Amino acid sequence: MASGPSTCLLDFPASRKESARFQRLKYVDIRDEVKAILYTRGGDKGETSLYGASRVPKDSPRVDAYGTIDELNCCIGVALAVCKHEEISSPLKRVQAELFIAGADLATELSAKGGARVPRIQKKDTQQLEKVIDEIQGKLPRLKSFILPGGSQLSSSLHLARAVCRRAERRVVTLGRTENINPEMVPYLNRLSTFLFNLARRGNVLEGFDDEVWNQK
């Protein structure tokens, strides 16, 4: 470890199994503002590690699946940033935590060493979504036509999250054709997209906007 008045550099040696890979944490002091830069060199050739040390290409179906889950979580974060309503923000924050579990679930092969310790999406998570979907549905006007994504910024953000959720579901279905995955993952994502659709409509109600009805011309 080397340190000085302006920088502090810490090197962490890798395991024997991955002796060529190591992680470096560098602190840089710029105008009294300390910034931490954490990077690895293991992915510089287009591969990444799954839990259990398996190496796969970064464009593999498994990485694509959990990467899309991460994208979905970011979209929900955007919706939360403009949300002023506890009845929407509270379940969304719970879903964000569940999506972290979903990402870990997908990043860990069912046969991986130590995989039993990794949290997984469970049937109770899907059932909780169904409960909230029913509660929200009871607060919404009857849907008589297809609607377009839009209205309030909150609703638009939730519609975007819904569309990304559908893509995540497709990626997981693709992964499941060639690899063993948690069988609860697809039902959970399927239900989550419905949850986000209802929440988007509820967001418009709370923000004083009407749903934009699709009119065929």
C-alpha cells in the first residue's frame, strides 16, 4: 500500500484460482474532494464472472438476463425520483429490493458451488405482487380501451419500466430454454409487468391526468 498527501492506493490480491485478476481501489484527492474508483481488469476481454467463479461472455443469455433486470431497477429508480405518493413509492421500493435478489438469482447457476446460500425469488414474492395488483385495480376506473403510455411524468416512467420488465421476461425465457433457472422467475416478472401497468394508471389518477386512450384512425 502506498499513500501520500494527494493519493492513496490499495491493491487487493486475487485468489489462487484467478491469480491473473485483481481488484484495485484508488482514492484520488481533488480540491479536497475524495473520490473512490473501483475497477477490475477481469472483464477487459469481454468476459465476466458468475457467482461460483464460472466465466462467461458478457453477451451470454444469462448476463443479458440479469443485466436487463438491472436496467429495470434503474427505470424504477427514475419513477421514484418523481414520485410524491407513498402508496406508489412504498411498493416500488420493495420491488427494487426484490429485483436485487432477482439479479443475484440469475447470476448464480442453480448448480453453482455455494449457490444454496444465494437468495432466490420465491412464490410468496409473486403472491405479494398479486395482492397489490388487486388492491390497485380496485382504485382504478374501468379500462374500456387500449391506452397509450403517457400522461404524467410518473406514469410515463412507470410505463417505461413496464416495457423493460417485459423485455427482462423475454430474456429470462430465452435463458430458460438452454439453462436451468429458478422456475419462479418468469411468473414473478410476468406479474411485475401487470403491477407496473396498474401503478402507471394509478399514478395518472393521483397526478390528475386521464389515461391517453388509443384511437384507431
